[in-house]
Amino acid sequence: MTAEKAQRFLEQVLMPLWQIMPSQVLYHRGLEIQARYGFSFYDSLIVAAALESGATRLYSEDMQHGQQIEGLSIENPFRK
């Protein structure tokens, strides 16, 4: 990939996906979620980022379907 194509990819594909940047607050909230709900650290960071972004629904096959966390609903998209 040329530098020009890489720059275009960064701007058009990756940057729009970066809604929440890692911060000390995000990591603290992730640790609080981990302690309270027993999720793994990385799942807790995902939940913390979803909450920070204002999401109301999080799709995950690894977390408990139907669980509510501070207004965030966890849904398993593969549940029958």
C-alpha cells in the first residue's frame, strides 16, 4: 500500500470508527464495571466505551443476553 493510499484508508475507514479514544477515565470506568459485573477486563472496556459513546445497545455473544448496564442493553445477535 502506498503512503497516499494508507493515508486515505486512515481518513476514510479507520478514523470514522474512532468514536471513543482511550483515556484514564475510560480505563477507570472499565475497572469499575469489571469489579461490579465480573466481566473480563477487555469486555469491561468495551462496555465502558459503549456507555461513553451514548450507545443504548451492545451486541455480544459472550456477555449475558438481556443484561442492562446503566441504560445499555446487551443483546446476543445469534440467540434463537
